[in-house]
Amino acid sequence: MSAVFQRRRFLQVSAAAGGGLLIGFHLSGCEPNKNGDRKDPPAEKAVGAAATASANRGAGLAPNAFIRIDRDGVVTLVMHKVEMGQGTFTSMPMLIAEELGINLSQVKLEQAPADNTLYSDPMLGGQVTGGSTSVRAAWRPLREAGATARSVLVAAAAQQWGVDGATLQVADGAVLDLAGKRSLGFGQLVDAAAKLPVPKTITLKAAGTYNLIGKSHARLDSADKTNGSALFGIDARLPAMAVATVAACPVVGGKLKSADDAKALAVKGVRQVLKLDNAVAVVADHMWAAKQGLAALAPIWDDGPNAAMSSATILADMMTASDKAGAVAENRGDAPRSLGEKGRRIDALYELPFLAHATMEPINCTVDLRADGCDLWVGTQVPTMAQAAAAKLTGLPLEKIKVHNFYLGGGFGRRLEVDYVVQAVSFAKLMKGPVKFIWTREEDIQHDMFRPYYVDRLSARLDARGMPAAWFHRVTGSSIMARFAPGAVKDGVDPDAVEGARELQYNIADMRVEYVRHEPPVPTAFWRGVGPTHNVFVVESFMDELAAAAKLDPMGYRRALLSKAPRMLRVLDLVADKAGWRQPLKAVAGRRVGRGVSMQFAFGSYMAQVAEVSVGPDGDIKVHRVVCALDCGQVINPDTVVAQMEGGIVFGLTAALYDQITFEKGRVMQSNFGDYRMMRMSEAPKVEVHIVASTDEPGGIGEPGTAASAPALANAVFNATGKRLRKLPLDQAALKKA
């Protein structure tokens, strides 16, 4: 059925500069109350207080997002999110186009400038792209804004024709009067529409009447990315721009001791050598000269307090920390008491490694620092954080820092950080003129901010039926939120570190989840899938252990625990059916075959995966097929959902099979794709994605695929070999036949 909402301060209509219609709206939206009205958003007071600042910009609007329709009928959506492969530059315009009554091709996109006042996302507390939240946060506000624009355009046409607006229709960017056999394009109506008041009520389309939503559409950015015209941060070019490459101390906390400036400056094309306490940069006419100059510079480092750090010392410290009681993240019943009661007790220890992001586009930032301002050309998930960092370093006011954001050649959480912006601006303060700083692949991997190392201790007690009567899970690892968003850490619990551990769908009476914060001397950051990527592997592997201990089918074992989770059960049944769970696997000559399942609820979406593998005599693992079933609520663009599942699954399998960051003498041992490898096309499995039809509010899709793939893989390997591997990446040598 259609949704009718009463409007208060949520939307505003005005004339755009130079003519046309401007629809301003607040991204936080409003929640309907029991009468069907909309409650004012929590941020309304703050936005109202910012109206004066907004007026100074010439907008005069309290809302924090905008749609413009000009006199040519062109619809422009000012995008507060960035595009890094997840498809937001197509799915979000679809929401506007659906309600406005236009073709997707009629929407143009304009990247929003850095401005937390105007473009803050309420789900993330700032102008941030991440956490699989883009469509979830925009689902209602964008549709309501499109419906409001449609309403005032129809009202303007009705006024001009002297007819009842209810008799008019909208299609292809025009208002139609079928009875009078006439039409007016949006461009002909915008000036009149801009003078009309916001309608008191708007009606959103019912799910069964969508023309765009729920149907696959080619991505709007595909053509430019295919023909090479799409611009990423690394493509920034300015007149008289220099190019620099950098080297930071290979040991965290170390300092620069010396460098041979003369040899670097002797390289043809090298212009300048820049030095910070812990890093050097060689500025040149082009990247090749900069790289040659950096090699000639041969910096010598003082390794500092972490010179003896190694993976072994880090792990030893984490093991000690994990023996201590942690802050309670979730507590149902009395798990400690229940664990001591009669029944079989199962204990397990899991480890997950540090991981690099290894985005296709290496870290880069172009800076033009002047006495009166600073411009940044960069691909970032957090433009306002980049702006604030530059302002702090330069002493310039925020409005003098301009962030020119680009397509991102991969984010995965790496570009939620601004360490590279800080470094680039710090170097730029030592020279004059614009300069593009580019990290080599080696610098990108060895000076990443890594996914934390985790140690997890789990215990369960099985009842007489073999089902878990008690569940205990202690997570030990770094707290990213304590640094990134300290206000989110409550009572010692980092919500990201335990996400996927405390929201279990399983009906277990006695459950306790604890968190022990332990900070190794290694910088850590979000990684695609964030908390669930770690916790789902641990939880779903351990659940498989319990099923094996009870000698029960792992699929049926999970089903029996989902009596209070109907959506999860529906997804699990779908994946079992599509994977042919009860059918025997085809034999693979000379190899052991196995099948494994995992399930999760994360990012507002329900998912289950089944992986089919074979293991060779030497322990080598081949993933042949992954079947994914997903309930992510109302699907916007099905093709994007499938693509995100396919890419996320391969991303997760790659890490589970091959990747880890290790340390020796304070240094990262991996440096490039030779030793931090990616899955090859010849190694990639067949991926099948099955989507549950739903009209529930959308869930996230950018990260779930990654989180669920590792446990499905590990469980399949156990099914094939009888060996339980509790540490990632999977030790394939341990699977070698005796």
C-alpha cells in the first residue's frame, strides 16, 4: 500500500540560484508515529540552529541535502556519499527518479563538498560513506524528496491549466493532462513550482507500482569507468604540479636518522627532498623520477621502541590479555553457571590475523597549499575529516580548505582514515606549489592501518539432545571505535569489536559475550565487513564444531535453533535448497570434497552461504562453488546486489585462503601482491546469488558477502578432511595427507 506522510519542517521548496526548483531535505528523515505522521528528526534542533550559517552560503535552508531541477528539466542530486564500487551513484538516483517520475538517465550527480552541517549522515554521525549504510539511510528521505518535487510540479501544472491536480499524471519528466491531451515538461514548471508551499501530505508509491526500484539497471558510472574517462584521486592533474613519492619509517614509532639528499637530487627530474620526523618524500617532475630519487636517497632509520616487535610477541601479549575477564557486551540468563552444569562442554580458541586493505588504487593525495587557502584532490570516505585535519595542520579556517573528492579505486575502510592526508599536508608545508603524493604499492601495504588481530575464546555446554544450553564468547582485540568514535564505546565495550557476536539469531537460553580491549603497537582500522567479518567466522565455525560433537547435520542443527528468527530460517532453507544440501557432492579425482554452511544477521540483512570445496593430497584448497541466499529487505537494483555479493565473497575467500600481515623486527614482512596475494580468476568459484523477495526496509549489501564466506569455507574444509582449522588464513599444509 502507498505511504502517506504529513510534512512539517522536514522538506523545503525554494527557487534555485539562476532559476529553477530547489528541494532541500533532511537526510535523517522522520519516523512515523502511531497516527501515521512523521516525527521530527533527532537532529532537527541542531539543523535549525545551523540555518543562519546555511543562509550565509546563499541557501537559506535548514535541510542537509538537495535536489535541483533547472529550466531545461535536468534533475541534479547533490551526492553526500562517495562511489567506490558499491553502486551508490546508481541506486540513490533510482530512489529520486522513482518518485519524481523520470527516467534514470535524466538524473545528474554532483559530488557534495565537505560540509558536516549540510551533508551529515544520521546513521554515521557525519559526512561518511561506510558501514553498508548509504541506501539504508537514504531510503525514505530521498523518496520523500522526490515525491515532494513531483507534488509541487503537478500543483504548478494544475494551477496553470485550472484543473484538479488529482487528474494529472507524471511520466518521463513531464506532467500530463490526458483528458486535455497536453503536457508540460518539468523545466517549464520549475519557476512556478518554486513559489508554492510544501504540500501538507505526500504519498509514496506502493511497492507493487515501482517502475525502477526492484529492477536491474546498468550502473551510471560504468561507461566512464570502461572508456577510461572516469577520474580517481590518482588522476588529479594541475598546472605546474609536481609528483612525489614517500617512505615512512618501516617501524611504528621510529624516526628518520639520515638520508643522502645529494644522490637523490642528482637524479634527472628530481626537484626537492622533503623530510618529516618519521618520513621522507622526493618531489619530481614525474613518478618515475620520484621513485628513482627515493631509491637513491637511501634513508636510514632509528627503529625506536618497537624495534624488537614481532608477530610472536604480539600474540603472546594477546593470549595473556585474553585470559582476563572482559567487559560484558551481552548477557542472557547465566552462562557461567550453566557451563558448569551436567553435559558435554566444548572449548575452542580462534585467531584472526592483521589484514591490509590492498585497494586497487594506492594511497594518494594532491595538495595545493597557499597563504590564503588549501585545496585537496583526493578520494576519501570522510571528506570533512580530511578537511578538519588539513585545517588543524595549516591553521587555516575550515572554509578555506576545499576538498575535491573523486571516485575511489577501492575503499574497504582504508579511506575512512586521513593519515595520508595529514602526511601529504605536512610535506606540502615544506614547499611551494601543487604536488601529488603517491604511495608505492609497497608503502601502501606496509604502512596500512590494519584490520586488528583477534583472539577469541569460546565455550559451550551441550544438553542431552546435543544442543547448546550455554554459550560463552570472549573477544580480545584492538578498539577501533575508541579512536574513531570514542562516544560509541559504552561500559568498556567497543560495539564494532563484538558486532556479529552478540546479535546471535540462535535461541540459546544462557549466553554471555565479553570484550577485552588490548592494543598492540600496530595501527588498526576498519576493514570490509568490520566486526562481523571477524565474529561470524568464529561463531559459525564454533557452531559447526558443536554440530559435529553432537553428530548432527550442521544445516539441521542450525534450523533447530532458529525458532525465534523466521527471516533467518527462510534464508537458511533457501540456501539449502539452491545448494542441493541433501544431494551428494560430485567426486573430484584424487581430491577430498566437502560442503560447508554459514549464516549471519549483520548490517540489517540476513544471509546464508554454502561453499563447496575440494582438497588435494598436498592440502591445497580449491573452492568450486558458493551459493548465497540473501534477505536484504527491499532491493533497489538487483544487479548491484548480485555484484556486491560476488565481489564480497571473493574478497572474503581471498583473505581466508591466503592473506595475513606479519611482523619481524618491527617491520611488516609483506610488501606487494607477490606475498600479499589476491585470488586469481582461475581460482575464483562459481557464485550463485538468490534474493528473497521482500518489501521490508533495505538492509546493507556492501559488506555481508565478505563476512559470511570464511566460515562457510572453513566448515567445508572440515567436512572434506575432518580437520578443524581455527586460525586464518587456513593452514593448507596442515591438510596434507599423511
